[in-house]
Amino acid sequence: MASTTLPFLYTALQLLTLLSTVHFSRVIAIGVNWGTSASHPLPPAQVVQLLKANNVTKVKLFDADPDVLQALAGSNIYVTVGIPNSMLRSLNSSLKAAESWVHDNLTRYVSDGAGSVRVEFIAVGDDPFLQSFGEQFYPFVVGAAANIQTALVKVNLANKVKVVTPCSFDAFQSESGLPSRGQFRPDLNKTMAEVLTFLNKHRSPFFVAISPFLSYHQNKNVSLDFALFREGAHPRNDSHRSYKNSFDLSYDTVVMALSTAGFPRMDIIIGQIGWPTDGAANATSSLAQVFLKGLVDHLDSRLGTPLRPRDLPVETYIFSLLDEDQRSRTPGNFERHWGIFTFDGQAKYQVDFVHGSGKLINAQNVQYLSPKWCVVNNNKDLSNISAHALEACSAADCSALSPDGSCSDLSWPGNVSYAFNSFYQQHDQSADSCDFGGLGLITTVDPSVENCRFMIGLRNSLSVSLRRSSQFHWFISPVATILLCLVCVTW
């Protein structure tokens, strides 16, 4: 009896070990968000090469750009394809529209061949429950998701591709600031119950954004050490549970909100998490490196959280791959600086977030415009320069000029030169875009100062990139107001 039992037990233990290994390799999967809200984005094929060079195997998109999907074909990178909020109404009201979307953006790219796109999820909506959006998308989310699901079934892809709905960081809350009181916002209760029921029915995970930076930025009770996973952070106690970092506290608040809604064991995917590098106090490359290293080390430890010990997120997506100079600045000027890489694919810091060599590899063979910059012509009468400075900053990206930004120490008229150059590069260095009533001057001498980089644009079409930025709105930014004040003080 013993002779037959022992080999069986040994085989069983081997199987359990294998399953354990598979489980842990799954739960520490880390990918990146790839957004395209940039005036001069890197060509998609070049971005895919950047992803492959850095061993990134999972990427989350915010739309279904055909150029991007074509570039991903045959890359073996798992892809989450996004559906913008602007499409939710039509997809909710028309199954035919959903079938057309699946055909145009999925079926044509997904096959069993070597050149297929490995679509893993379809994300219905881009944070449609963000509080600043109000309730405008609530009536359409579940219906749109259901119609996409039906369309997937029709083309026999429902077993390969899961339908999910990304949830913003402000969709959940806690009166005490502690996980034990975690719940979804009251205005979301009805809609979220429908969303979770849909996800549970189809065994889809819950995609949620977690933002320790915003928690720190908006809450004086959250310390920088607590947000950055630092050992010396003062813990926060919730009954018998102790929280040593902002990530665990936020994650367990989501867990409790799901439990309160009746879905205590639903799988969770962190759809967005990161740390910006410019545009606000403590938004720096050095702190972003500290944060991401802390996050990766925490996930690698496999300790989990107090409410889900040894049970990590199924996947985690860093926000984001590249800086995007046309993201909305409404939340703050830091919104344009979440990238691990600059807009042109150059690493801002080093972090081993995909278990590679520990050294990030830059984009290769980047094609820049000519080495020319637009600056203020100091030989002119500058008394009317304020209106031109506002003109430049309202249309271009001056977020680095914000207080504590990388270019905030520029004195007048250096700050105006930065604004002029940003506008000039965004408009492909056309001569008339450096006119500003005769106050602009084109130079071949790089005006960059220390950490303040005067950019040179990339050699690709502005019109294509502007078409992709469907959620961008022009307005006079806080940076432009600050710039105007500096000009006014001078004069």
C-alpha cells in the first residue's frame, strides 16, 4: 500500500508546486498603458519595438487605432483594446454598431496565424465613472458591454476575449479613509451593481485605477513616505489590520467595496498606477523611480494585502509608457508627464518592472525635426509680449513651467521662450509659428537649461496625432495664467 501511495503523493506535490508557480507568475504580470494623446507621437511600429526591447508582454490601449493594432500584429504582446466614452451611447443602442465595432477592430486582427494581435480584453469606456464626468455615461456602459459581448459570441471570440469596464480611482471611497468603510460612491451603486453582475456572469475581472500620487497630492493625511512604500512610513491601523503603504490601503478599499456590493472574491486588475515626473510638487523622475521600485518589490514579495493575503492583482498596468503633451490638464499639469519614457522614447529613470536586465532600453533611430528652436527676440520691444505668451501656452504644452515643474526656475523672458518653442515645435517648426508679432526668433543654439529641456519635435504628422486626441479641449491653462503674471510683474 505504501509503495503505491508515496509515488502518488510525490506526483501530487509536484503538480501543486507547478500550479503554484503558474499562479504566481500570473498574478505578478506587469504591463503598461500606451496612450496616443501626443502632438508628435512616436510611430506605432517604433513603439512596439520599444515594448519588445524592454520585454513588455502586456499593453493596454485607450482606443482601437488601426495603425497601432497593425503594428502589434505578430508581436506576441497581449493587448487590451479600449472603447472611448464617446462611443458608448451608440454601442448601447445598437447591436449592429457593436457587431461592426468587433468586426472592424477585433475580428480582422485576431486569427490563429503568426501575424495576429493577441487581444486579451476589450475595455468598454475610458474611466466612464470618473466623478468629473458626472452621470452622463451611466445609462450606456452596461448595455454597450452586453452588446459587445453578444457580438463576440457571434464570431466565436467570447472564450478568447473578455469584456471589462475600467473603473476610476475616485469611484470608491471611505468615510474614515480606512478600508473597513470602503464602498462605491452612492451615485454609482445602481450602475455598479449592474456592471459587477455582468462581469461576474462572464467571469471577467474588475479593472480599477489606483493612484497613490493623487491620494498624496489631494490628501494632507497621506505622507510622501506612505505613498512611496518607504520603510519608515507611519502605518495606518484599521481595527486589527495595519497598513504600511498607500497601495495596500487603496487596494483593500476596493476589495471592501466589492465585498459590500456582494462580490467579495472577484478578480482585480490594476488598470492604471504610476507616478508623474513633472508639473507638480514631488512629481519628479527620482521619486517615480522610488515608487515603481517599491511597487514592483511589493508585488514580487507576494505578500498580498491584509484583506487578501498572498492574493495579488491578476495583472498590473503601469501608467504610462510615454509622456503625452495633449492630455487634458484639468486634473493638474502633471497629467502630461506620467511616462516612464519621454515623448520620444527616452527613459527618464531605471526600473526593473518587467524582470529583465534592470536597465531600460531607449527607442532607437528616432527621427527628429531640425535642431532649431524658437525664442524671444530680445532686440525687439517686448511690451506687448503677454498676449503672445498666452497664445502660445493656450495651444501648446507649458506644463513644465508650473510651480515645482522642471522649468519653473526659468526667469523672464526664458519662460516666454519656452512657451514660444513649445508652440513652434508642435507646429512642425513652420516659420510663421515663430512669428508672434515679430517677437520670435529662430535659433540653432539649444536654449535648454540644466533639467529644463527645450524640446525638438518628431518628424511625423501633426494632423494625425490631433485626430487621435478626441478628449483634448483647448483652454487657458493655469500655467498660462502664471506665465502672464510673470510677464505682468516684469512690465
